[in-house]
Amino acid sequence: VEIQQIREEAKHKKVSYSAYIKIILSFYNIVGTYPIVFNIYWPDTVATIMQITNAVAGVDFLGIPGFYCLGIMLPYTTKLLINTLTPVAINAVFVIAPVIVMVKGMVVGGKPSAHPAFYDTVSRFCWSMAFTMGLYFPPVSIQVLSSFRCDTQLNVLTVDYNEVCPLSEPTGFIFRWSVLGTLVYPLGIPCAMYAMMWYYGVPRIAKAKLNMHLIKALISKYQQANSTQESEMLVQLIGKVAKEDEMRDRVQQLFEMIDKDGGGSLDLAEMVTAFKKFGMEKVTEEKMQRLMASFKEDYDEDDDEEIYPERFLEIIKQMTAVSFMFNGSEESVESLKIEQMQTLCMFDWNRVVRGKKAELGEKHSNSTLSAFLPDFDDPASMCPWILQKARDLRAQGHLSLPSIPWDGSFEGERLAIDRMGMVFAKYKVDYWYYELFDMLKKLLMTSILSFLWYGTAAQLFIGFFLLAAFLLSMLRSQPYDSSDLNNFNVYSYLIQCVVLLYGICIVADTDVDSDASATFRSGIPADFIVFVIVTVTFFPFATAMAGSKVLKRMGSNAKRAVRRHISDFLDMLIPGRAAKRRAKEHRKQSQKIAEARQKKNFFDDGVEEPKRRLSLAADAQILQQERELQGYGQHQDVADVEMVPGFNCGPGIFRMYDEQRKGVAVEEGVHSELIFTAQGADPVTSSEGSEVSYS
């Protein structure tokens, strides 16, 4: 298990690192093509950094300064073949290892998957191929689409004036090869990635995971809207039960605790008084009458009838129906029982929109027109209605979902992550397709935009508008599953907008002979643009260093040390300041102890002496703090805690501490009967002489 956890953590880090690298490459793919897409006279330093980043991000070594002269000497046809065939050659090298493994598997076991390294080898091949396609997608798309951008007046290519426009020669090699390259790269790569994700079931898995969390969130919202303080207290007293017999036994024990006289019945006032002692201060006889009338049609409010165990069980079930209707095992809308579906369909969800809480005994029903409600006897009709209601509430902001991880919990999910995790695993489940959207963005900014009014102000306006729209979309969606990745992507979008805005200012500056214009083009502004372009590479390292635990610990220790030295120095200068500071700290500690006392909650049956002894036992830790604060030393022999079988209480009622005696420390979540006895005192007895237990 530990080895599997280590592998999962390593795989998650691998996805995160690849996401950072892809964001950096995507940024430089777009910024590096600004000199090609926009007809702007960039300053030499800015143009040089753009040329370098474009060559590095596009793996085009002939574009790096120093090797650029070699690229100029090559004809356009040769450069086109090199750029389009390089990804094919790299993937051909990657495919060698899977082929060898499959051949060995056929020889040894009679099938390709018989080799023990088959699974890992194919997974690595898929990751490598996905990374290569994403890496070469922008530069190769620019290369093949640039073959169709011509100077209409001279009938030559704008990227190489030595070549005749291929549009005028449809039968020529450049035109045909560029058409084939367009089908393979700008159109083929996104289609191939979607086909691979569909083959491994990524859309299906994402939909199932999203629907599961939508149903869980809808059920949780229903319980929040319908749960009352009384029902929550009863659930704590009774505890979570899964069987009807267990529920009946616990309610019977609760009934016997309330029935002081042992007559076997309760009147309404007696039950209300007992519930108030449980902490349900808002329970009244009127609310209890409405509650009993809601499930008993012949109930008469004027009839002062006795409440027997069966009726008491019905009351408790009605009060805790919301908590016990759903047990938390609902994985999909199809797994719901028909009663659960009917409950969700009949509930008035407008109450959630209004933010109205339920009250004890309140009736509610769906206020939606009956024409828009499903058939309550047909699960096939209720399932889509429930899912659509959950989606509507989420779209309105009344239903929130937690971060849904790709954890391999669904069938086929682990295989999809191992094979195509490079493409979708770094995104939230809602945005499994965001890699395709990112490809569309790069295609628009690096290729298609160059065909729209090249060299005009309209082209610059459209480019800046697209970048601003992508930035707003990123801020709204936050598609990555990590806030660091989202922040880094937002930063890269922002720098793209800043660089393009600088280019727009260069075009708008018509007074090229002035000193201010010369400074703007080659002075501090140009150096600043070069600086912000380079900072994108180091942004992840800077944020990692700023958020590291070592630096945070060093900073907090330094702050405490500085404050301590300043406080000591002021104590030396100001007479009496040290005594006042110690008194202030003493008051703060006393206030914390008082607040801890107020939060203590225990069962009170009205007997003062047992109440005092219970308080003494439950406050063992608080008394310890008080005595240490007052300088009395270690607190000894506060109480004994004896655990005996008996009444099962819910979690969270008591938290006892007894480190010095032989008693057992009972933590939250333990169901047991507790008999508390103060040190040196006799057991508490009732009027009949039997031991009284408190829970």
C-alpha cells in the first residue's frame, strides 16, 4: 500500500510538472510569433528575445540567432519538409519500444499484452506522444498555414519572397503538401486527442464523477434545508443506525430515561420538558402537536392522550427522518431508492433559493407547476429531473461542489490516467476538455489571426480582444485542479496582454524622430518588456520558494524573535510594563478557560448533586489548566471514569480526561454507558435505589 501511495504521489507530481512546462511553452509559442503575426517594428532586444523563445518553444534550432543564417540558405520547400516531418520522426522513435514489447509478448505468451512491461511501456509511449503533439502543434500549424498567406500584389509568399504564391499553383508541391499538413496538424492533432480521450472513456468518466458529486451535494443541501436543531440533537443522542431493530432499541432506552416514574407512558408536557433538558430549547407543545398531526390524521390537539413507546418511536422517526433517509452511500442518481427520488422531487427547492430553514412539524411540498414535475412512480422520469435540478441550482450559485480529483475510483479511470493523463489529468473534472480549448486559443493567436487584416489596426484590436477574452474566461473558470497552476496561467495571459499592448503603442507612436519615441522603443520600456517575458520562466520557482514551509517557518521565527526583543527592550525602558503584560496574558488565559466552560455540554436530569459531580468530572482538563495558571501544580485525582455496557449514546456528548487514575479516557465517537463518581464519594442513586447513568 505504501509503495502504491508513493507511486500515486510521484505520478501527481509528474502531471503538475508537465502542466507547468506546457504553460511556459504555450506562452512562448504565442509571444514568439508576434513578429510573424503582427506587422510591428519591434525593438531589437524585444525581437531577439521573441525569436529565441519561439525557436526554443517550437524546437526550431534554425530559428535561434547564430543558426538563423543556415535557415536563410535553405529553400522554403526544404524548411517546410523539415518542420512537418520532424514530429513524425520523433514519434517513430517513440514507437520502437512498444513494438518490441508487443513482439516479445506474442512470442512468449501468444498475445501482445503478455509481456510484463507491456502496460508501463504503452503508457509511457502515450504520454510521450501526447507531449510531442502538444509541443509541435503551434509551430507546425504556423508553418503549413503560412503557405497560404501571400502578397497579392507581387504574387509571392509573405514569409519567403523567393517563392511564388502556392494559391496560384494548386497543382504544385507546396500547395498539396500544405493542404496535407493542414489536415494532419491544425485539424488532425485536436481530433486525434479527442478520439483518444473518447476511446479511454474520459468524457464518460468525467460525466459520472460530476453527476455523483452533484447528487451528493443536492442531498446535503436537502438535509441542510430540512434539518432542525431538534433533529440534529436527536441524531447525536441516538447515533447513526442502519437497522430498524437497532433504531428501536435505542429509542426504547431513550424513552426509559425520560420516563422517570416507570409508568410506561409519557404525556406531552413531560416529553417537551425532557427534550429541553437535552438542549432543545425551541421545542414547544404546539410544535410537537403539529409534528404528531403531520403523520397521524386522527390526532386531536385537545386530546391529552398518553404517549406510549410506539408513538414515541414514530415521533423520533419523524424528527430524524431527514438525517436517516440518506445514509451517504448514494453514488449516482440511479442508485437512489424510489422513496428517496420522490422526496427530492417533491421538495420545494425554492426554499433553498430563499435560504429558509425548516421548523419542527412544518409541512412542505414542491411549488413547481405539476406540468413540469416528473412522474413520481417512474424512476426513469425522476432521474433526469433530479440531475437537471442539481445543475440548475449549481448554475444559480446555490449548490457548490468540492474539488473533484482524478483518483482512479471509477471503472477505467486508472487506465485513462496512465495513458492520456498528460492531456486531462491536470484539469478539474468539469474541464477535462480544456486542453482542446487551449489548442484552439494557440491556433487563433499564432495562425488564423495572421490572415485577418494583416498589418492593420483592426488586426491588433482583434488580437488584444481575444487575449482579454481568454484572460476573463480563465479567471472565471479556474480550470486547473491546483490554485498555483491557475495563478501561473493567469500571469502568463496577463504578460501576453502587456506585450501586445506595448506593440500597439509602438504602432500608435507616429512621432518616430522625437527623443521620447526613441526612449520608448529602445530604452527602459523595451528592457521592461524583455524582463517580464523572461519572468514567466521563473514564476513557478518564485512562487514555490515564497510558499515553502522552510521560508514560512524562518519568517515566523524571525517575527517572533523581533517582537520578543522589542518587548524586552520596552520592559527595560518603561517601569511596570512587564507586570502589566503578564497580567494581560493571565486575563487572556482565564478568558479562554471561561469560553471552554461555556462550550461544555452534558445531560442534566435536574438533580443538583449529580450535576455538580458530572461537572467536576467533565471539567478535569479545564481545572488542570486553572490550577497550573494559579501555580498550584499538578491536579490529582479529579474523577474516576468507569465504562460499563448499556445505553448507546451518540458521539460528541462527552470528552473525559483522567490521566492519573485507573479510569478509561473516553473519546468522541465511542458509544457506551458512563457512570461517573467523584473521588471518594458514593455512587449516585435514584429514588428507587438503582444507579443512575448519564450519557
